[in-house]
Amino acid sequence: MQFDQFLENSERRAYQMALYATRNSEEALDIVQDAMLKLADKYADRPSNEWGPLFHRILQSKINDWHRRQTVRRKWLQLLPFSTGEENDDLIEQAPELKSCKPDDKLEQNRAMEILDNAIKNLPQRQQQAFLLRSWEGLNVAETAAAMNCSQGSVKTHYSRAIHSLRESLEEHI
């Protein structure tokens, strides 16, 4: 696989992960762009089988950095007499359109996606990362551990807790 093909294939899923983490479209795009630039700059010469875990580790580091910066900004903004006025983007509106024959099916799909989206948003960050990397990206435990910069045991714990939380919160909708 060529390096530019890898980036192209990973871009949309990485954007969705960053969007879940930040809930802001512009911030998510910046995070993904920074992660891709760093991967291209530092690791393009690595074997192609290493790109996935490296990219996700960089992406998760960028997301963690963003959260740390937001924590500092929130502390400062509490001291200031004005608000930022930023609105969170609606992830459902940005989701790709699903083709459906009947309006009732479309409505049901939209409701299901909104419920799932809210359930994923409500997960703690580490559980969210483990779930998205394992379920959406299809990374194995070792690759996820490398991407999250933690032990394989931590990945298993976070992933298990995420699955249990999602099952519990989605139980009434299944």
C-alpha cells in the first residue's frame, strides 16, 4: 500500500473519531491534519504494516493534547466575564446519507443513529478511544495499546467497560 493511499483511507474514520472526541468539526479537522502531517513527516519511511498503529497513536495524542488545552482554556474562561459562543456541531447531520426506500425506515435509522451517537459520546474518553479503535478501526489489542500508549490489559479493561456501558445504555432500544 502506498503511503498516500493509507492516509486517504484513514482520513474519514480518523475525522469521525476526532469529531466524537471534540464535538467540533473544525477542531477535529485540525487534529486529523496535524496527525497526518506528523505521520508523513516522521514515519513515512516505516513499513506499511506499522502505519495504522502509529497513526492512531499520534491521533490519540493529538486528541489528548486538545483536551488538556481545553481544560486550561475553560479555567481561564471561567475567570473572564464573557462566553465563547461556540456551538457544537451535530454529528448526525454530518453522517453520510443512508439510502432507504421508505420514510419510516429513514426516520427509524436516524433515531437509532442518534441513540448510538449519544451513547458513544457519553463514554469516558479512554473507553471511547478503546471502543472506536477496536470496533471501528479493527485494530487488535496490541495495536490499540500502541495507539493509546497504554498496556494491553488497560485496553481490554477500557474496551470491556465500554461494551458493558453501551449494552446497558442501549438495552431498552434493542
